[in-house]
Amino acid sequence: MIGFGTLGNISLILIGATFGFLLKGRLKQHYQETIMSGLGLAVMFIGISGALEGLLVIDDGVIKSSNIMLMIISLAIGGLIGEFIDIEARLDNVGEWLKGKLKVDKDKNKGFVEGFVNSSLLFCVGAMAIIGSLRDGLNGDPSMLLAKGVIDGVVAIFFASTLGIGVFFSVIPVGIYQGIITIASGFIEPFLSERLILNLSFVGSILIFAIGINMIFGKKIKTGNLLPAILVPIVYEIIMYFI
């Protein structure tokens, strides 16, 4: 069934977040801070490994750099568009709105907005979300999104154990984002190529690295405002397709 992958992904996030939230009350603050720092390091290295795959190539036994211009252009154009729209502030506002509607205790759930924004970005950014949604839409194959869901669910345990119930609501942008890609997969299919998949993973990994930095050092980078950077490789591939 088309769309089952996203539904499964959402379900696994909710299961993980539930376990994490039940664990939250049992962890003292210093445990939560240490876990969040460790998780931030893990996220940073996931981002680094994916970014290096796109940045470095081995040619005749010599390591050479590649995609430098794509990285610069993607982040510059993406940042310009994202800053104009101010995606980060809009995500924060959605988190604040949800917190207000749910009448969340501000003292007990100080990390509500942070949990919502960080988990939403992390679960949406990356090649698995895009390629998995395309497979689901084109072939009715949910396997990649279900595999992603297992990873997201484990991450959700630690996020919810430190940041609380805001993580639960990350399923809203995940459902919208992956659902749109699944529905639009028929239009996107002609432009798919191995190069595009690699570039999507490459740019997405850089944003994942930025999320890890924010998890450890606080909000130093407006990662949400860099999200349009993911669109640049797609636009480039479409232009090359018609040329």
C-alpha cells in the first residue's frame, strides 16, 4: 500500500518517544545533559561520514575533493531562501503554538520547542527520507522508510528522555514532508539519477552535522533556515536533464 512506509515511520517514532518519555522522569538532569551531548556527538559523526562521501573521491589511489562548489552554492542559496522565509522562526512558532494549545507545564517541559524542532529537522533531513518516500510512492515499497523508522525510533527514545513530549509532535512535519514526496514521486521519477541521490545525501549530511552542533553547543546555527539547500541539487539535476 502506497503511504505505508510513512505511516510505519511515524508509528516507530511515536513508540520510541513513548519509551523515552516514560524514562525521562527517572533520569536526573546531569544524566539528561550527558546523554544529549553524547547523542549530539553521534549526530555530528553521522553527518560527517555522509558529507565526506560526497566531498572526497579516490582517483588512481589519490584522494581528491569534489562537490565543493555544489556545497557552497547549495548552502548560500538555501540560506538566502531560508532566511527570507525564516523557516527556523516558523518552526519555533509552531512549537510554541503547540505548547500553548496543550497547556504544557513550562517548568517541567522546558525543552518542548527544542525537542520538536531538533527531532523534526533530524527526521526529515537526509537521503533516506527522500529516497524512501520515492520508493514508497513509485513501487509501494516501504522497506527503506521502515528501516529509517527503526533508526528514528531509537533516536526518539533519547530525545524524549531528555527533551520531553515535544518529540512526539515531530511526526507532523515528518508525515507532511514524506507524504508530499510520496504523492509527487511520479513527477520526480524522470529526474532521478545516482548523482542526484549522492548529492541529496551529501547536502543533507551537512545539515545533520549542523543539528549535532546545536545539540551540544545550543542554537549556534539556524539549521531550519538552511533546509532549502536540499532543493538546490534537485534544481541542478532538472536543469541538466533538459540541457
